[in-house]
Amino acid sequence: MHSNEDAIHASRKAAATALTERHRGEWMGAGDPESASVFHHIRSRTIGHAKQRKKVICNLTTRRLPHVLSEREVHVGEINKIFASEWISDHQVVLGTKCNRLIALDLDLNHQVSIPMLRSLPMLRSLPSRKPETFPVNNSGIHSIAINPSNTLLATGADNPNNIGIYRLPTFDPVCVGQNCHTDWMFSVVWLDDQYLVAGSRDSQISVWSVSQDLCDRVQDINETTLVPSYESIFPVLLRSSEKSEKVRALEYSQHTKELASLSANGFIHLWDLRGFRKLHSRRLPYCEENVCISLSEDHSLYAVGSQSHVTFLDSRNGRCVASVHSKERGSGVRSVSFMDGVLTVGTGQGALMFFDLRAGHFIESDIDGKTVPVKLYTGKGYLQRDSLFHQFFSESSHPNAVYTHRYDKSGTRLFVAGGPLPSGLSGNYVGLWQ
């Protein structure tokens, strides 16, 4: 018993050391007055310093939040597996599903509106060089939703999952469809600024697109004079592939360094300098199975990558592995990750939410019956379609709802969580607001 406890203690100490020693000054805020202790914050305020150290309060709140979060499950009907989500206001979230539906959900009213998917437009005869449109036999649904920095445009999948649909916010009026580029499912899309966005596809290519203000204004002028909403087609301004990249699974963009990270299904992370769109680094990940999600902490210069059994931390400046921690669950995999201040939230295939404290170097814990264990919040029942396939193959076992997506609101005190059953043959969904 003692040897097991010693091993656990040694493992935690090693993870904490790896995450703090190498870049302690940069990651842990050494010398940064914003990262001072709560004691110094209160003392400074008492003696009349006007500046409020908001980071102190945010960091404290984030670390205490897992202990007080409670679930309010939201019922959204019989849609199948929610893969992507984003907050669009204090009470509204937009969802993307495996059944290729885009839904705006009002959490206060529990009211949902389906947004029409954008279909491809006929090709112009003056563009014979464009490759013909391909429509896959199987539709993978919506895997990514991204909102530009000014919160005026939303990018996601289109009716053809190889394409990109662009909508105006907050009205969801269609603007354009990005088409005739990728030959396989579009897995991830990120905005570089208010005009340019990047998409990554299962065809192993990365594309850059431009949605100019002139285009938005032109479409808006047309729609103001017609009854049926109109939109235009756009084509990529740049297309890149990597010899080591196989099926681009996820993208992250750093506003600080102007670099793009692409995560590929064969276990590589690639860093690109977008000022010339040249590849800077390619690193093989230590855990190569089911690398499906990535998140960036600009403050800590860290990427976190979720795999089948681990979360791997990488230096965002060169892609080198800094540390890896076990996800505490076998086989189900890490399905979503996100940074909030100094805490990484991890969503798993077994329906658990866990919280890794970068300062402490281990998952946030609580005392249960005299034992210290990681805090785990589990998703609720959700909806599960019990059809003939379910009764034939899955009725003898339980199937928790995997956390495919989770998003904190702007305050950092409410967490939207969504997903569905992990087996591909099962249809169902889960939506919950934790606050």
C-alpha cells in the first residue's frame, strides 16, 4: 500500500516539476504583479492602490469552481451527438451535430432554432480550372464552429461536409459558402482575424479563406431587397499540405505568435508561420492514438493535446513535449480540452469532466471518505435512441455520454457541456449547463 502511494506521489511531483521548472517565470507569472497572491491583492487594495488584479480573482475562482458546479440538463430532442458548440451571447449557444444540423439554443427559454445549412452554388463557366464538387457518401456532420474576433461572423460546416458555411451574427443570415476545395470532411476551422480563416480537412490539407467586408456588404444589400436569403460562393486563397500530415484533425491559432498548430490523425503536431505560410516544426506526439482535440493557453505558452489515454502538454513556441499526464480513464479517450486561466478542463469519452491545475501539477482533488481523489463531474442521462441496433448490440451494457465539446462563458463561471454516446452505432445526445 505504501509503495503504491509513494509511486503516486512521485508521479505527481514529476508532473508538477515538468510543468513549472522549465519555464517557471513565463508560465507561473514570476515577476508579474497581476499574478500576486490574494493576500498581496487585498493588502494593496487596503492601502489605496486603485488597480484591481483581476487575474488573482479569476485564478482563485477557476480553481474553486469544480467543487461547486451543479448540472442543469437541457433537453434538445432526438438530434444525434453534438460535436461542436460556441457561446453567442450570455444565454445563447450554437450547436453542431453529427446529423449535420446547426442549432441556436436559448438556455434561458430552452428554445431552439435550426439554422439552414448552406448548399453549394453552381460553378461559373468562367472558372473551368476549379476542381469538380465532391459529396461524400457518408456525412460526418459538423465538427467545428468558430466565431471571428469581432463576433460578426460564424464559420462552420456546410450541407456538403467538405465545405464551409459562413453566417452573419447575430441574425445567422447566410453570407457565403466555401466550396470546391477539400475532397473529404472538414474537421476544424479557426479565424485568424475578422476576414481570414483557416480550415483543416480529413484530406490532409489546410486551406486559407477570405471573407471580405465588401462581400458581406454586397450580400446584405441583396438580401435587403429580396424575400429569399441569398449568399455567394468563395474559393480558397491558399492551400497547403504536409508530407507528415495524415487527416488534419484539429487546429489552433496563436494571436501572439501568428502561428498555426495543426493536429493530424497519425500523431503529429505541425507549427506553421502564417506570415509566409511555411512550416516551422513537425513533432511526433508521445501518445499517437486518437489525438482528436487541442487547446492553447497564450498566457502559459502551452498546447494541450488529448489522446486515447493521456493529455500531452507542448511548448507552443517549438512544439516540444513538456509533460504528459494520464487521463485517469482507459480506452474511452480524451474528447475535448480547454484552458481557463491556470486550469485545463478535460472531457472524456466516459462522460467525465476533470480539471488539471497547472500550478499544482495534478488534477484538482477533493476528499471523499477520507481519501483524496480527482474531482470528476459526470454528464447526465441525456437522450438515447433505443432502436433495433441498440437492442441487438448495445442493450446489455451502459453507455455514458461522451463530452465531445465544452465551453466556458465570458464570465468563466458557467460551463456548457454537450456530446452523446461514444459508440458510433448509437444515436443520442447530451446537453447540460453547469453553473
